[in-house]
Amino acid sequence: MSVLQTPIDYLKTVGPNRADLLKKELGVYTYQDLLNLFPNRYLDRTQYYKINQLQRNSAEVQIVGKIIHIKMVEQKRGKRLVATFADETGEMELVWFRGHKWIKDSLKLNTPYVIFGKCNWYNGFTMPHPELELLAEHKASIKSSMQAIYPSTEKLNNKGISNRIKIKLVQILFEETKGRFQETLSPNILEEFNLLSKSEALRNIHFPKNAELLAKAQFRLKFEELFYIQLQLVRKNITRKHKIKGYPFDQVGELFNEFYQNHLPFELTNAQKRVIKEIRNDLGSSAQMNRLLQGDVGSGKTIVALMTVLLAIDNDFQACLMAPTEILATQHYNGLKELVKDLPITLKLLTGSTKTAERKVIHQDLEDGSLNLLIGTHAVLEDKVQFKNLGLAIIDEQHRFGVAQRAKLWKKNTVPPHILVMTATPIPRTLAMSLYGDLDISVIDELPPGRKPIKTVHRYDSNRLKVFAFIRDEIKKGRQVYIVYPLIQESEQLDYKDLMDGFESISRDFPQPGYQISIVHGKMKPADKEYEMQRFAKGETQIMVATTVIEVGVNVPNASVMIIESAERFGLSQLHQLRGRVGRGAEQSFCILMTGYKLSNEAKTRLEAMVKTNDGFELSEVDLKLRGPGDIMGTQQSGILNLKIADIVKDNDILKLARHTAIRTLKEDPNLSLEKNKLINYTYQLLGKHKNIWNYIS
Ligand code: ADP
Ligand code: MG
């Protein structure tokens, strides 16, 4: 057992109490955990503040001065000790809420001290529980201009485990271990990227000699962290391809060719062609396909899905296509039925509102194999739905489907069907690389030709009359308009009222019979929703007032204006999805973001980004920066993003390098059995046993 596995209790000066705190508050159980407690930032300890330079809400500061007065102040519960601290520019207070006697006795009046800590403002600056050092000792103790500031908690501070104590503990750790630590990267990688050795990196992350070495230490540790994550992901992908056999679709048969040659309603874009080729390659191999297809709204994913379905049917397999809502499933069904009307294939729709009699027929046809393609909602996943020979499952808009549901699909056949997941919510490339390293990814990064970019503007509620006038003009030209209200679960009641108020006021401004208005929201029965959608789709109504139920997939090319009410309440990806409902026809389309005057900075950034670009990928990067990866992906998947030192957004370049290196390493040496990869293999094996990636170092 390595010395780094030693419980932290055994480190000199760490008794049971401190050990307890370190474990509970910082998750430091062993020497190793302490070694991998990386500083949040560094403070230049050659920099001193004057009292008159202090600012509210600043970080830790250090000040030279003298204590000129000490007093005990009675307060409701207990006492506090207050010292007046002065330099030549002013005075401030130092405050202790505990340990009075001991501290009081140790303080020297009128002697130069260096104090260090965070200041609060209560009618003047105060510093609670400062770290104190006599100026004379302080001068002797400064070893580096950069001093580590470690993560901390209020409890630790209150119990006297200050930053200085943490530095001390790490120092002791380095003394006990002589600062020599096992290397974890291979010699050739160290050399290729000119990386610090493990020991040098760890020493400089805790006790930087200078800024340059600190930067190198950070680079090395970030690279290492990302490299091992990528190594895991890439290897998982390779293993899956080896282990999980799929049905090879080796025929590009009659249906595919017939459709391609005679029934394509338009010329495919180059991006669509490329993606279809990628899918064909997957399907032709004997491994199961597990592919994520990303394409912005309107980029034409449906036709790619259809061509993939045709490949499956050509190879005598059944296929299914799942969508998250009934509206969307129905739309897919109608759209696809139209596209394949001259081809000899059968397709049916299965949703929550499919009648029992029809359901029975569908079940029967699926089981005897006479039904080629099933389109539907979650209903498709029910156990009663059995296929004779399911070879392909396509999931549209995967955000709404969980991993568990994907797993259910896998079990619909003895050999798992090929899976194609389509999403219009682009995941930033950086994130996709980290999260879906085990999925293959295709991207449609090109819109069909002839589209006019949507014009997006931000308007305040006070400009509503002008906006309404604009709507009238558009309707006069024969266009249709969406007006969308937020619907957020927690305040559903309130939102509903907003929606209804909005509907009423719009009905007043756009009276019948000149104007017809549809309304669609989550509280309506599916059949009623569908009816209203259809009226709008057929052009019988000119305005569609709705909540975000229309967010995904709805396709009404004649609709050219999207008005989003209370736009500040929507997330970026949702705004972009909604905007994607227009701009589907040949006419110029508009998106109008309505808000009040009071906006948070974040909301402003989102609105500005929307106005500036139509590119979903660009927006997703902005979103990632605003919200951080955890929020974007949901907690479920964020585990992997529990990075200790690297930052997926800021360290994008290192991530790419790490991924590239991981792929190259495994390509050359799939089992990591080469002599030069010995350290990597060793580390990798350890890694498998631990949840926290940094537990492997020893
Ligand atoms: P999404 O990727 O959002 O699902 P769709 O597949 O619904 O996009 O396609 C959006 C619209 O663009 C549809 O009306 C579709 O017929 C049309 N479309 C798709 N591909 C092309 C293309 N290559 N050329 C012209 N129009 C296309
Ligand atoms: Mg779609």
C-alpha cells in the first residue's frame, strides 16, 4: 500500500478533531486526498492593501498595521472580541466570536502585524477571524510570491482551520513523502508535450516557484485529468463496437434506390449526403450503431431518418421512430406517409390516444411482420408492443427521452437494434466530446438552400402597439403568426393566467371575423390540441397563441412571425427551438422577443445572443458559458463533469489535445500492453476501481 493511502488522521498535527473536519468539510480522508486538494486560486503575498483601499465584496486581502485597542463586546448570545486595527490610512475592526481568552492573551498591542482574510462591511470594514502574523515573522516566512488559496467552508474557518493551516498541512505532507510521487503518464507523452513530471507538477500546484511553473503545473494536471476521462470514453466506445453485435444491413436495396432516384422531393444538401453515408457505413458493419445526429432546427433531419428506415426495410427489418409529443409524432406520420406514398411500405401511428381496436391491429401487424414502420410517442415502449424483427430505432429530439428509455428499446429484440438519436438542441462540441465520447456523432451543419435567415429583434412591452401593427401587416400579406407564452412547471397556475390574459387581449386587438385565432396549451386534451394545430396548419387561423408545447417539430411553412412573450424567462436553447418554428418557407421570417425593462445581466446576454446569431451551435456555446455544463445536461449526466482542475469550457484546447492523444494511444495499442504505456495502463486500471478520477494517483 502506498503511503498516500494513509488516513489523514496520521498526518502530523492532525488530531481526531481536525481529521473529522477535513473529512466532512473537504472530503479529505487520506494523504492522497490532501495532495489532490487543488488550490482555487493564488494570492500574491507580496501585495499589501492599505485600509483606505479596501472595497466592499473583495476577496481576501492582506494589510500591514497595528492593533491599537482591544475590547470585549456583549451581545445577545455570548460575547465577541473586537480589536481596532490601524495603519497610516485608517482604522478597521478585527472580530472574533470564539476563542476569546486565548486570542486576547496572545495579541500584542502596537506591534506591526500582517493580517489576512476577507473583509465585511458594517458601518466600516471588519475582518472576522483574521489570520495574524507578526510582520517580522511574516517577512521571514514568505517563500513564494504566489500563495495557494485552498477551498474552504465556513465551518472550517470557524474552527480555526484557516488557509495558513492548510498550507502547513500540505507542507508536512511534502516533508513526509519527500515530495516524490509516482508518475502517471508515459515518458513519450511527457516528452511530446513537454509536460512537468508528476512530482514537479504537484509541488508547483501547491507551492508555485513562479507564474511560469504554476502554469505548467496546471497544464499538466488538467491534461492528465482530461486524458484519463477520454481514455475511458474512447475505450468504452471501442469495446461496444467489438462486443455488441448488430445486424449488418449489407443491402442498399430497391426501396432506398427507388426513393433516392425517383421520389426525393429536393436535392440533398452536402451535409445530409455526408451523414447518410456515415450511417450507411455504420449499418453495413457488423457492430451495432449508436449514433447521435445533431442538426439545427430545419436542417432536414427527417429525410435522413427516412432514408435510414428504407435501408432497414430493404434488409427485411422493421423500424420505429419515436417522438416526444403526440403533435410531433402525428406530424412525422403525416409527413412520412406523404413522402413514401408511392413506395410499397406500410406505416402506422401509435400514441396515447390510439383507440384500442386500432392498437390491436398494430400489435398484430408488428408481430407478424407485415408492418414495416411504427411511428409514435412513448407508447411505443410499452411491453405489449412487440416486433417480429426490429432492426432500427430512431429517437427524435432526444432531450425528452432518458437513458432508461433508450435501454428499453434495446430490449425489443434479441440483438439490439441500431439506434439513431436525433437532436435539434445542439450540444456544444466540447461537451458532446466529454459526455458522448461513447456515442458516434454526426452533424448536419448546413441548412437547405434558399432559406432566408430569420430576423430577430428584441422589443420592450411598451412597444406592443407597434408590434401588433407589424403583425397586422404580415397577416395582410397572407402570413401566419405564433405568439408564445412561457410555461414553467412551478408557477403553472400563474403562467396559465398569463396565457389566458394574453389570449383575451390579442382577441380584442385582432377581432373576428377578420382574424381567426387558435390556442394550444398543455391543459387541453390531445385531440383538441391536434384540432387547433390542424386549423392553423391549414391556414384557417392566422394567429396561434400557445405555450411551449409547440416548441419542437411543428412545421407550418407559411408561419413567418414568432413572438415570444416574457422572453427573459426562457432558456437559450428553448428560445432557439421556438424561433425554429418560423423561417421554414420562402418568405422572410421574423422572431420578436418581448420583455419588460427589468432584465438580469444573464437574460440580457441571452437576448443579445439570439439577436446576433441564428447558429444553434454558437448559441449552445454561449449557453454553456452562462450556465455551466451541469445545468445543461442535467444532474444525471454531470457526474463525469466533476472535474477537479480542468474546466470544460475554458480548457477546451487541452480537452481536444487530450482526446486526440487518447484516441491515438488506443489506436496504436488497444490493450495498453506496450512497454511504453505501462504507466498509463496501471493508472487506467486503478481508475476503473474509483469513482473520483484523482483517487488513482499514487
Ligand atoms: P429538422 O431537422 O428540424 O427536423 P426537417 O427535416 O423538418 O428539419 O426539415 C425542415 C424542412 O426543410 C422541411 O420542410 C423539409 O422538407 C425541408 N428540407 C429538408 N432537406 C431539404 C433539402 N435538402 N432541400 C430543400 N428542403 C429541404
Ligand atoms: Mg425534426
